[in-house]
Amino acid sequence: MKQLLHNATITDANGSFTGWLLINNGTIEATGHGDAPARLLDDNTIGATDCEGDMLMPGVIDTHVHFRDPGLTAKGDIATESRAAVAGGVTSYIDMPNTKPATTTVRAWSDKMARAAEVSMANYAFFIGATNDNLDELLAADYTQVPGIKLFLGSSTGNMLVDNDDMLGRLFAQSPAVIAVHAEDEATIRANRATIEARYTRGEVPIELHSVLRDRTACYKSSKHAVEMARRLGARLHLLHISTREELELLEPGDISSKRITSETCPHYLIFNEGEYATKGARVKCNPSIKADTDRQALLRAVKEGLIDTIATDHAPHLGADKEGDLFSAASGMPGVQFSLPVMLSLGIEPRTVSRLMSANPARLYGITGRGFIREGYAADLVRVKPLDTPDTISDSNVISKCGWTPYDGKRVKHRVVTTWVNGGIAFDNGTVSEQSHAVPLSFEHN
């Protein structure tokens, strides 16, 4: 059956208008301004939904998640975390390779694709990860199905820290796709660790020192190195989870289509500062670390001014027990995929800008075909969002992720996700995740 969504505030990166949208066979067949045509409203073969003036936006494309599958599934898995995703209006995601085993071979990538085909509620794709010795595997991957290469220039799981200059040079010169970089200088982190260990008793190191351990120098030095190498060798570089004001100096404003070097930040860097360690403890411990409020403010300005290109969550669930201990024993990472859209819309950023950062630009960055905008012929990946007169309060009790908690517990938000459609099928509606999946693998056209 066709679906008519009418009386909606249709909003994407291009702007907003009051109108209607017709879904047919998983795609957007037609859109229009004003009231829906009577012929559509009166057609009993079309299911009609009055959106009551709510925003109808393209589904979020979260290009940076850790769904922990395989090997770390006590924390989360593709089934549970994709359910959390659609509850937050995320219709597509790209998962990172630092699982167990790591996704550093085409075979490991294929295994994850097969798992997602069985259980994912949202459209899916998986990075392949670089190591010091797997360039042949990276060059053999099919980049119409693989979004890009994940590169760790700092501590990571297993053997994924790439510190071989010859490998880096060859990768930056030969990569056929986007290189998405976690940039923190390993030598700086090790030196900071030695200084901290000399001052504190093992097991009693305050969480508050996380921004000292993984400091702004580590971020800036590594990001600068990556940018210089990309410019010299012509690589398509995407800097992940920017956390410092200094790194913004490495970036250029402008439309994403004109850039070879782009950047991402995450909602938690726009909301929290290092003062939160005193109250939230390891709940806000993540890599790179959350830093000063001056960094938060600078990042927020950069988002509003177009200097930063994408917003992603770096969704990284850990069980509560994983978050216990001191600086060196409490796990780094936090869940975020379920609440990223309401949180971003509650920051005073225009909805069209939020849609550009979370839907349009992710699609354009990776060449995701037919998604990211509300356009005729595009996939009907949509989210209905209700602006609230009385704010909602996010609570751990709302969490769908297997980890069962959120760093946003207690935060008030001015928007609520009502319904999420994935390829025209309802994936989430009024608090309930569907039992039927409409997800498909993403495809890519790399420039």
C-alpha cells in the first residue's frame, strides 16, 4: 500500500515547507507544498497519516558507530544497537572495524555484512580497517559496498594502530576511497601516561585526568600530520570526532562537495566539558577526551558556521561494570545513537543545518546513493519529529541499547522522535520498535 504523509513541516538541508509526501514501494514518489491533493486523501488504497504539523526529516545517517558485533556482544550487538538507532531516527549507519576479530580483511567484512542482513533494523555498511601490513586487503575491497578505510593514528583495539610511515604513505597515495582517521598522537599519550603514573597510586587515578592523558596536543599533532599527508599525496581524508578548538585551524569552510579534507564532531563534544567528570565520572570518558568549555563553544560555532561537515555519535556502548574503576581501568566510550537527533535539535541549531550535518553531508561524503534528502525518487528513509512545548527528560530507563544507560540521563530536550521509516517501512512508532526489518545494505559512489 502507498503511504501519504501530510500536514507535515518537511525539512531537509535545502530548507523547510509545509506540505505532503507520498511513499510508494519504498521510495518517495511525490512531494508537494500545502494541503495534500483530494485525490490522494480520498483514495482508499493509500494509507494516510496526518503529521499534525510535526517535522518530517530525512533519516539520520550515522557514519560512526561501534555496534560491538562480533566478539564484544555483551556490550551490544547489531540487533540491539540498530533497534536503538531507529528509535532515535537513525535509518542508516556505518560501523567501525575494531571488533573481535577486527574487520581488517574482506572476509571479516563479509561476515559482518551477512550478520547485518539477518538482524539489522537500519540500513548498514561497515568500514574496513587499516593495519601496518594489510594494504593488499584494503586495495582488494569493493568500494561500491565498503564506505571507506578506518585508520587509527592512536591507541586502538588489537593491532589497528598504524605507525609505519611507509604504510601510511602508500595508503594515502593509493586509497580509492575516503580515509576516516582517529587522530591522537600515540607518543604524546604515552608521555602523559608516564607523568600521571609517577604522581598517583595505581587504581586511584582520577577520571578527571582523562583530558590530561589524552590532551589537545595529542589531537592537534596527529590531525595536523594527517592533513599534511593528505594534501601532499592527494588522499580524501575525513577527520573523525574533532574535540579541540586548535584542530579547527586545520579546516576550511565551504560546501562538502568542494573539499578533499573534511571533519566530524559528535554531540557529546558540543554538550559536555571537562567539568562533567566530577558529576558523571566515566560516563563521559571517551576517546578523544572531552576537554575545556572553550573547546565546546568553539566546536558549536564551527558547526553553525559550516566549518565542520558531519555529526556522528561514535556510539560505543559499555556495560556499567566496564565503567567502574579509575582513569586507567574504566572503559572509554559512550552510547549515543538513540538520542543524537533530539539532542542536536535542542542545541539551538536550525533544523535544516542539523539535517545537513546528520543526513545530507554524510550521504554526499561517502557517495551514498539515493539517501540523505527528501526528494522524489529517493529512498523513503524518514523520521517524524515532534517539537515539544514541555521538554522531555532523557532517562536511563528509556535506553534500548544493551548497555542500559546514557550519558544524557537527566538532560531535557525539546524534540521527540515519533516515527521512523526505513525504505518506506515503519521501523519505530510511538515508543515501539517494529518486529519487521526493512533494512538493506548501503551502496557507494566514490569520487
